[in-house]
Amino acid sequence: MNYGQFLNMIPEFYLVIILLAVFAVDFIVHRSEKKGDILYAVTVALMAVLPFRIALLGEPAEAFGGMYVASQAANVMKVILSFGTIIVLIMAEPWLKNEASKYRGEFYMLTISTLLGMFIMVSSGNFLLFFLGLETASVPMACMVALDKMKKQSAEAAAKYILTATFSSGVMLYGISFVYAAAGTLYFNDIATALAGINPFSEQILLPVAGLVFFFSGLGFKLSLVPFHFWTADTYQGAPTPVTGYLSVVSKGAAALAAFIILTKVFGPLVEQWELMLGIIIMLTITVGNLFAIRQTELKRFMAFSSISQAGYIMLAALGGSQLGATALTFYVLVYVVANMAVFTVISVVEQNNGGRTDMDAYNGFYTTNPKLSFLMTLALFSLAGIPPFAGMFSKFFVFMAAVAGHESAPFWVYLVVFVALINTVVSLYYYLLIVKAMYIKKTTTPLPTFQSDVNSKLALALCTLGIVAFGIFSCIYNWIAAAAV
């Protein structure tokens, strides 16, 4: 075995170094009064280098016979995931300092371990490595959800998450076994070649189709697609707010790109079998997520159903299965990261300064006492709703275009899916405006007190707001993603 192949896994190798460095620092300074500040400075400083190091990588590389594939598109997604993780680390600092100071080292190591698993997922060229990456991401995430273990809701959320993750992993493995039985291999390229040689009208097609259905069902749990979404609201509500933000954007981005790669690369020969199924799931996901979001009065549950709906929009880019679809999906994830993390940063700030309240009524009259936070929250919500000129409008336009443009002659049902998504965009605008209404219009005798945000929250909000505005203006970002998708 040539161990030099590990040098082709530079992002993962660097993450392992960061993980070991954080573990060593945590061990060395565990008795220091400034332990938390040292850990935070070391972790953020090391993580800040990661996206730039990945962006400088050259040509695509492979390792271990194609099990690991470092494509340009995967590297772009790794840059986005790293950027989102840095924002999470920054916005989590006030919570760690005030409520979870003794778990700082564990939080940083679990976050890095989860990111390592996501990196492996998006660079997998083999189902075995993909599953290992998925579990490397899922198990530490369950620990993060349960980190606030003194609260009943956090323990309940972790139990639901780990049980659902275990069940979905079992379903996924069952599907992978079907695919292996049909193709005789676990390598993505070899499976595609084997499936291309099967007559679509013969009985032989039943086995890989069954594998496809079971595999996508398992991955649907990770993406919170309907009808695999039942764990989402309870887990989002019970988890610590920084963990909820991380779960809603970073893990969803990795799972979305992995789903796109596997559907188009592995199951490309079965595109007629899975496109219609995916279209129905997308319509259900967007519609159910929007309708249930309208009924919510707890803001983290509200954002849970919002993220379900957003998952439907993300997967809309996969309908075409084209280069344009890969570009649109990646750009959507980038915009979703900054917009959603801006909302969760505001939720975290309010939670820290208002006795842990996250209900929507707590934001009544918020503008009268905290106009700056209200304004930034409004910008983020408008971007999530797709209102111009914010980046969210462009990301939605690109996924709509990709869904149709990916076909030489798009069938009627593709236009129907896009039409349903367009109608739901109007619905989403209504429920996002419910929060804006609470902040600016609703009156209350006991509004939130005026408070000063901490430096870390200000930095996280500044990065997110800059992204919300800049990603919709500077086309070089989109061109960079498009060039990688080639």
C-alpha cells in the first residue's frame, strides 16, 4: 500500500491536524483560568486557514483506487462548509462562555470531527467510504445536540436524532447492499457502467431500483426531506442554538452535494426512474415545510420547517442533473449558509439576553429597543424568502433555471415542480414576514430590553450580512463555482 496517497487528501489531513492540536491544547491548558480563550483563539485561527488552503489546491486528485476523489466541485463545497463552520464557532462563543464553559474543548473537537466526516462524504468515490464519512459526521453531531445535557429538551432532542440517524443508516445500508448485488462493486464509476448495461424493461432493473429507493430514503433523513422530516423540529428546538445553526446549514450542504453526485454519477443510467420520484418529494418537501412553518410560534421550530422547505429548493437543482445544476446547488448552499446563520446568530443573542426565550412573542416590538439587530434579522429573512436584490433571490432563480435547463426538452411535470416551487416562494414570504411584523409592527408592554451584542456575535453577523449582500452583486463568486463544476 502506498501511504503517499494520503497526501492527496490535504483538506482531511489538515482537519486531523487541527483536531489533534485542539486536543493537545485542551489537555495542556485545562487548569488555566484562560483555558476557554486560548482554545477559542487556537481553534478559530487554525480553522481560518483551512478554506484558503483548500481554495489553493490544484488539479483534481484520487486516492486508493478511486475510493477518494478530490474534484474541484467537492473542494468548493469544502470551502463553503469550512466558512460556515467558522461562523458557527464565532457565534457559539457567548453560549460557550456563559452556559457551557466546561464543554468548550469537547464542542470544538466534535465540530471538527463532524466536518471531517462531511469532507469525506463529498469526496467519496465508493459507497463504503461514503458511509464511513456519513457516520463520522452523524455520531459527533448527536453528541453536540446532547451537549446541554442538564436540559430535558436537549437530551430528548439527542435521543430522537440518534435513533432516527441509526434507523436511516440501516435503511441506507440495505439499499447499498441491493446496489452491490446488482453491480458487484461499490465504486461509483463501476456501478454506473454496470447499470448502463441493464435492460430497463427487464427484471434485472428491479434490484438496482430497489437499492436506489432504500438508499435515497436513508439520505432523505439527513436532508430532512418529506416524508423523512419528523425528527427535525424537535431536534432543532431542543439542541443548543449554535448546534441547531450548524445542523441546519453545514450538514445539509454536505448531504445535498453528496446526494447530487450519487444520483447523477452512480444512478445516472436510472435517471428516468428517480427524476419523477425526486420531483414529487421536492413538491411535498417545499409545500409541507411552508405550511407547517406558518403554524409555529417557537422560533427554532419555525426555522426547522423553514430548513425543510429550503432543502426542497436545494434538491430542485438536482432535477436537471447537469453542470448548471451542480453550480446552482452549490451557490444556493453558500447563500443559505450566510442567511440562515445570520438568523440563528440573532436568535442566540436574544436567547442569551432574555432568559433563554426563543418564542416569537419575545420579538414583539424588538425594533424599538434593538433596531440594528432587527434590521440585520430582516435582511437575512428577506434573503431566505428570495426578495431582490439580496443573494437569496439569485440563488432561487438559478435552481429554477437549472431544473428546466438540464433537459433537452423538459417534460410537463418538471415545469409543474418549478411552478409549485414558485407558488411556495410567495407562501414563504408570508411566514418570514410574520417575524418582521412582530419586530416592527406588533406592540407590547414588555419589549426586550436594550442590550449590547458581544464582539463575537457582531463579527458573525458582519460576515453573514456581507455575504447576503455581496454574493448577489459580485458575479465572480458564481463564476468561481461554475468553473469548478466543469
